[in-house]
Amino acid sequence: MVHNWAVSWFAMNQAMAELHVAANRELFASEPDAYLSSFELSDTERQAIRDKDVLALWDLGAQPYILRGFQRRTGVSDEAFNAALKDRHYEDRVTG
């Protein structure tokens, strides 16, 4: 199977964004694999979302506003979020 990066990137951001729906948050909290199964994700993306790995998601290209919403909806503290991204800058992704 050929991996389509653009589709996968969209699906990763969509999987995080759709957690604004309470039912999706409940499913993700109780059965993350069941929730994530409806999105076309790479194994790396799936694992990063499952693990709530903010740094990995950032490095995979998560949209910053969606990532912040994901962080807050999944219980990652502001302190942990900020610590994970302390050496990352959006400008580096755009120009790098």
C-alpha cells in the first residue's frame, strides 16, 4: 500500500479535532483503538495520538490550534504541553 502523506496528515488532524464531540472523547478515553480505527492514519500517527504525545504530533505536522484543543480535551496539562514544545517553533516548520 502506498502511503498518501497528505491524506494521512489531514486524518491525523481530523482525529484530534473531532474530539470536540463528547461521545468521541468518551470513546477515545475508553477504547482509543476503536476511535482511531475510522481514520486513515500511519502507525506512527496512531501511536502518537493514542499516547497523547504532543511533541511527536507537533513533529508530524499537527495543526497548532488543533493540537492545543487536543491537549485540553485529553487531559494533557498546560505545563506538560509547554514543556514538550519548549524547543519547537512554528516558524521553523514553515521555513525549515
